[in-house]
Amino acid sequence: MFDVNDITKGVAEGNFLLLAKTISQIENKVEGSDTYLTQLAPKAIPIIGITGPPGAGKSTLIAGLVGEWIAAGKKVAVLSVDPSSPFHKGAILGDRIRMKEWYLHPQVFIRSLASRGHLGGLNSSMIELTTLLQSVGFDQIIVETVGVGQSEVEVASLADTTVVVLVPEAGDEVQMMKSGLMEVADLFVVNKSDRPDAQTFIHHIQQMMMEHGMSEDQVKVVATIASQGVGIADLIQAIDAHQIIKTALGKQNQLMVAKVIQLIVAHKMQQVDIKKLEQDIAVEISKPGFNIFEFSQRFH
Ligand SMILES: Nc1nc2c(ncn2[C@@H]2O[C@H](COP(=O)(O)OP(=O)(O)OP(=O)(O)O)[C@@H](O)[C@H]2O)c(=O)[nH]1
Ligand SMILES: [Mg+2]
């Protein structure tokens, strides 16, 4: 494992080699990573989660945010989780094109991660990796996930600000309610606002928020046209405003509790050999008197 000071020095110089290697080591849980993680001293850099349906414009939006932030002299890290579904074969390549102007920029670190079959969709080392990024000199950290299945719920338990990106398309509002995006959003972005029905859609969201007992003071709706850079400044302002509200409400503790629970569960599950579990169940399930609780309690 590499010295955090050396990684920080690399990041400061725009050389991300040691950082990239360390990320792989943590992802692969190489010997010593547990101890390494205990030595990290993360700064209070907010993690911005950006989620939403496939193709909503998340990466284009992120490219815009990155542009604004580096112009302000900041260092930015972007982690995108590839849901590794057959629908997303081209996702990483697409992102490379979308964010190409930033791939080689010395102030920008971009890394695509596989979801690695983790239940729900996020990469199972996400807490570790974002904490590493908070420890080595970045000023802004973004996590992009496609909001399908559970991943948007997971990103909300990781991010300080969760931005849900939607597009004005018929039927989207129904889909949004179903997928639980309403519950996780700290901010809504209606991207592709160059489409004619954008205003109607924004009203739909606001209406739905009211039905959920939320006001626009609590959850802002920002209209953007990411492909033209329109609304990016508004989004940054809304993200910053949310950070201030969140701190004032003392919500950091809640997030910390959620993260610690995830780490404990992940650690416990590491001790379970899933393959063996499947084999054991295949044998036991056909036996008379098989009891799910008796079986599970063997792992307590
Ligand atoms: N008309 C219009 N097109 C946009 C806008 N923003 C992005 N796009 C286009 O929408 C397509 C998808 O954009 P991405 O940024 O890759 O979307 P994404 O949400 O990151 O996609 P996945 O990561 O695959 O889920 C691209 O062709 C963009 O050029 C916008 O505001 N208006
Ligand atoms: Mg993308």
C-alpha cells in the first residue's frame, strides 16, 4: 500500500498513478488494506451523488460541473459506477467521449468502477474509496450511478448531497415514484430542458413533492441543458446551499451511522462463503424439517 503523503503529492502534481493503484488494492482488499484504511485522515469534503435513469445526461452534467470547479482552481474526483448490465456495455466508452476534455486534465481524476455483482448495484468498496479521495487533496468528489434498482438508495446513504437527474419525458414521473427516487433526492435536476415539455414536467415534480410533504425550500428543482452548459451555475449554487442546510440540521451523524452499518454488514458478509452457502442450501433444502432460521443462525 502506498503512503498517503506520496499519493497526495501525486494528486497535487496531477499524477494519479499511485492513487489509481491504491484504489485497485482497496477494491481487491489486498492484505493490509484494513490497517491502511484506519490510518486515513479524511477532510470534510462533501460527496456529491449524481443518479438518475440511463441517458438522462448525468455524465454531460458532470463534465459541466467539473469545468466550473477546475476554473475555480479546484481538484475534482469523479467515480462512475458501471452497472455492468448488458444495456450498459457502452457506458464507459460513452463517458470517455462525454468527459474526454477532462480525462487528461491534471486537476481531474476520473475512474469507472464495476458494480462487481454487489447486491443493489454500487461497488462494494465505495465508502473506502470515497474516504480515500477525501484524504488525498481533492476539493470536490462526485459519484455517478445509474438509478436503476437499488443503486440510487445506496448512493443516498453514501453522498452528502444526492442529485437526481431526470428528463422531461412522458411516463417518467410514474417511473420516478416507483423507483423511490423521490425519497432519496436532496436536489432534482430536470435536464434536457431544451425539450418543449420541460416546464410541465417541472410542475409535475413540484406537485409530487408537495404530495410527499416536501416544499421547494427543502428540495430544489434545477432546470439544465447540460449539452449547452445551461443551468450548471444554478446547480452548483443549489449544491452549495444544500451543504449549508445539511450542516445546520446536523445530518452528518445520520449519514455516518448509515455508513458504519454498511461497513459492519459488509465485514460480516465477508466471513460468509456464498458459494458454499449455495451448495449447503441445495443439500439441506430437500431434507424434511429444513428451517430457514435454524440454518441462518449457524452464521450468527
Ligand atoms: N437535447 C439534450 N441532450 C442532452 C442534454 N444533456 C445530455 N444530452 C445528451 O444525452 C445523451 C446521454 O448523455 P449522458 O451524459 O451520457 O447521460 P448519462 O445519464 O450519463 O448516461 P448513462 O451514464 O449511460 O446512464 C448524450 O447524447 C448527450 O449528448 C441536454 O440538456 N439536452
Ligand atoms: Mg454516464
